[in-house]
Amino acid sequence: MSENPTTHAPAAAESDAPEAAAASARQESVAEETVAQETPGLGATAVSAATPRRGEPMFPDGTGPAADPAGSHHERRIRSFQPRRSRVSPSQADALRRRWATWGLDIDGLSRIDLDAFFDGRPVVLEIGFGMGEATAQMAAADPDTGILACDVHTPGQGNLLGLAERNGLSNIRVANGDAIILLREMLAPASLAGLRIYFPDPWPKKRHHKRRLVQPEFIALATTRLAPGAVVHCATDWEPYAEQMLEVLSAEPTLENLHPGYAPRPDFRPLTKFEGQGLDKGHVVHDLLFRRRDT
């Protein structure tokens, strides 16, 4: 079993910045804009968490994900996610306490991750927003030679994914807790990822919330710097206006090339999730997008 390695040298900051943050699985209700200080640019937003009792940490012994991994050492900005950390089941909490030290990572932005050590030399795909983790676990089982760095802020989902990984012997999954922007900017080396997956991010359907969507030009510009040549960006959404935005943004990024004319057929390796099935039952159309990092 691999230890959880990071270096202690601060990672270099990037100058250009998106106004988006990490995407978690779509919420049933969208919160109104209440961020106290929203400064454009690629800063980080502290992740405040709902805990069993107000003001008390969920894992006071430090054996699970931190409520506020980035703390106050990163600036506040517009974010695209709403953390949900309550209603953790006993089995999820148990999986977090037992597996977090080796398979978990708090995104604090203070050190760079040694992906080779963390994943035993496997190529690594970053997945942003994995919900309860069922699809992630299926993809990990189908491709054990690829590591999946699964990033989310949903504590029940983090515990559920770790439990699935343990029960199914999936040693190629690691769970990152916190803001994916900080992870990309501060903690991952350039050209270190073999792929990026963003499945069903929050569409923020209200027009005044569109600036919170994750897939923005500045975010993609940052993410592509962390992709190795040939790495694939795979997005999927059942929200038509967001699919159009994704296609426009990805097509405009000069370092990416579309693998299909427009939208891609649904690839076999992306499992059909319960959430996606519910959308299809409602008549939603799911769009996949597959773009590849150019060699130069």
C-alpha cells in the first residue's frame, strides 16, 4: 500500500486565473450567491463544511478529510461548488478513518504531489466531481493500470468511494478533498496528467450564476498545462446550454484538438450512472466531449 506523498517545497503559482473552482456532483437545489468576497481571478476559496455540530470538526483526530484544507492562505473568489459534508453514514465514516491516511489527500495548496509515488508509477487521470463514486470505481476496476485522482468536496461520497475501493481491491484510486483549482495550480506539476474527466458538473442554470460554471476558458487554459501531450479531456453533461458552452470553450483552446466533429458518441468506458439514468428518463440528452492535448 502506498503512502500519501507530497513534497514540502511550495509549488509555483500561476498568474492567469479562472473564476471557477472545483465541481462536485450536481446539487438538487442551487444556492443563491452569498459569497462574502468574490474577487475575479484564480485564487482559492476556503471550503466551509457542515459538521455534526456547528463549529465542531467531523474528524477531530485528523484521520479524515479536513473541513477547510486550504485555510486562509488562499484568496477568496467565485466558486462553482457547494460543499455538503453532513449525513455521513457509519460505514462511510469508518472507510474515511481507516483509508484516508494512505488513499486520501487534503488540497491545502502548500506542497506538490509526487504522483509517481502516490500511484505506484501508473499514469494518472484527474476526475473532478465524482458524486458517490460508483462510476469512478467501475472505471478503476476496468482499467487497473491507470490511476484515478478523484477530487470532490462531498464527504459522504468520499467515504463511499473509499469503501468501494477497499471492498473491490481497487488500489488505483486516490481521493482528493477540496478545490480542484488549487490542486491544479499549486499541487500538480506541468504535463503530469494522462487525462481529465469532468462528468455532469453543476450547470448553474440561472444566467446570473453562469460565471460559477467550472468549464470556462481560464480554467481550461490552466488544466491543459497539467496535461501531458496526448492526454484526453472528457466532459459530459445533460444540460444543453452547458454542453454548448463546453464545446465552444474546448474548441477555442489552441492546445486541444477535438477527436470528433462536434460532440462525441458516448464512449463505452464511461459507465451509465444512476444520476444519468434519471436524466435520460426525464428526456434529457447527454452530450460527451472528447478533446486531446496536442503534442506541441
